[in-house]
Amino acid sequence: MRRFVLLGHPVGHSISPAIQGAAFDEMGLDWTYEAIDVAPGELSGAVDRLRNGIWRGANVTIPHKQAVIPLLDELAESAAHTSTVNTIVRDDNRLVGHNTDLPAFLKDLGTNFDLTSDVRPDIDLEAEQNNRAAGLDAPGPGTGLILGGGGAARSVAFGLAQQGLNLKLIARTMHSARALAEDVVRKTSVDVAVLPWECDSFAEARRDCALIVNATPVGMLPHEQSTPWPDEIALPEKAFVYDLVYTPSETRLLRDARLAELSTASGAGMLIEQGALSFELWSGMRAPRRTMRAAFEQALKSSTSISGDREVLNA
Ligand code: NAP
């Protein structure tokens, strides 16, 4: 039997054990997956336990996705590029960190929204690069607007930069958002602007944004009446709105966007895909995605139908 674990704080009503448990059952694997609450001061001890053999692999969630990096032996390219780890594979006592959030986000976004034709319909990439080399401003394709500057924003920012999209970040804590922006600019060829969490920033960003990604927990149960977008600023006239939050399945941001006739997607597809990619790293088998989605939907239904029991779901 192999044991796997989710390390986070809090992990109260995480859906990952249900998703992974369903995948193990479907594939006939005698494996288990548990979520344990690991406060920041306990992370190093938990990683030692992982290295010494209790668990064969782990997922890592809030607030440990960056803090875990110095405790690992090696980073796969996905984790090294983004400086974020959400999956650990143990090989004997060597721990290798991976990031499955980035490919999961891009894959799910791509099933809903075409980055090349929806955002950059008339852009000649070669001409744009020549302009840049000559110190000229690129013509104005839509930008990707990311709300938040934490761990998930990191995966989203590198994912969108990989697609060549210029970015704006609106964040509450400017120094971490600036560090993220500098990292993206250093490693990719896109421009990244950082704006403070103020109405003026939303008013400015709405002018040219083609894609909005909420990478904050604002709007998540039990605060489903909250939205990161200020009431006094209209949403852009044309933009795709992606909310990493998946509880509720339609957040207030997504509802407001739908009412403004914008296309939207929630983070459910990303959550299932990042879990599927973790499963594939641990098992070497193709993940049973349909089964994982059914388990996600079932777990979501039961966790939100228990009266008064509507805690935050992290991963
Ligand atoms: P994180 O590292 O804790 O970062 C959260 C970010 O949101 C920080 O920039 C934080 O700003 C900002 N924030 C929090 N409350 C805010 C508020 N009231 N107003 C403005 N900004 C606020 O968390 P994370 O890992 O990035 O996760 C963010 C969200 O994405 C969570 O809801 C998580 O569940 C979700 N997520 C979903 C998936 C998926 O697969 N769908 C994957 C990863 C994450 P400060 O630094 O100022 O606190």
C-alpha cells in the first residue's frame, strides 16, 4: 500500500482526498490519500516525515507552495521556472518538487478561451519581437489582468507569459507582486505592470484587458457575496473572466461577468487537472479524469449541503 498526503494550512474540507481516492479506486490501486493541517512552523518536520518514508508523495497548498522549496532535493523544470511547488514525488529518500498548477491552468483556460485568436487576433509575433528589439512599444493587444500576487498568481502569470501575453497585476501586498513581476520579466519576454489594490487601478486596467484572472480567495465560500472587482467600476466591455475559486461554482465575480455578457470559467477544471497531473507523476499511469470530475462534483455537493459547514476549500 502507498500513502499520499496533502500538506496545507488550513486543509479542513479539501476536495483532493475525494478526487485522488476515486482515481486510486478506479485504477485498482491499494493507495490512500490524506490531508493534514501543517502550520508554517511544522512544515520542515512534515517534509522530514515524507523523506523518511511514511508517504510516497505529496501535494502542497496554501501557505507552503514557496516555503517548501528549500526543503526539497531537486526541482523539476515546472517548479524551478515558477518558484512554486504543489506536487512532491519521493524517489527513495530524494524529494523532487513539481508544479502542476501551471499546465492545469493553461489547459483549462485553453478549453474555454483561445489565447491566440481571442487576445491577439491581429498580432504578428515576429514583428512584435522586432519592435521590442528596436525599443519600440508593441502594438496594443489585450493584456492579461491578474488579481492577487500569491502562489496561484505566480503559476497564472508564468502560464500567460509563456503564451506571450503582457500582464497587469493588481495586488494588495505590492512587494510580493513586484517580486513576481520582476521574476516574470527576467525569465520571459513579456511586460508586467503592477498596480495597487485601488479603484483607479481597476479603472485603468479595464481599458485594454482581454482576460481577467482572479487569483485571490475573494468570493470563496463562506464569503460568496464578496467580489474582487469594485462595484463602482464597470467590468470591461469584452474580456474573458476566469476565477480560480471553485466554491461556489459560480462566484459573484463570475455572475456579474455573465450578467455583463462576458464569457467565464471557474477554477474547477484547473483543480481536477492539477490533481490528474499529480496522479500521473506518482503512478506513471494516465489519470481517470472523468472519475475524478465525478468525485469532485459529489464532494462539492456534500460539503456545501451540510448546513452551517461551509469552510474554505484550498486544494
Ligand atoms: P495565497 O498564496 O495565500 O495568495 C492569495 C493572494 O490573494 C495574495 O496576493 C493575497 O494578498 C490576496 N488576497 C487575499 N485576500 C484578499 C483581499 N481581501 N483583497 C485583496 N487581495 C486579497 O493563495 P493562492 O495559493 O495564491 O490561492 C489563491 C486562490 O486561488 C485561493 O482561493 C485558492 O483556493 C485558489 N486556487 C485554486 C486553484 C485551482 O486549481 N482552481 C489552484 C490554486 C489556488 P496578500 O498577500 O495581501 O494577503
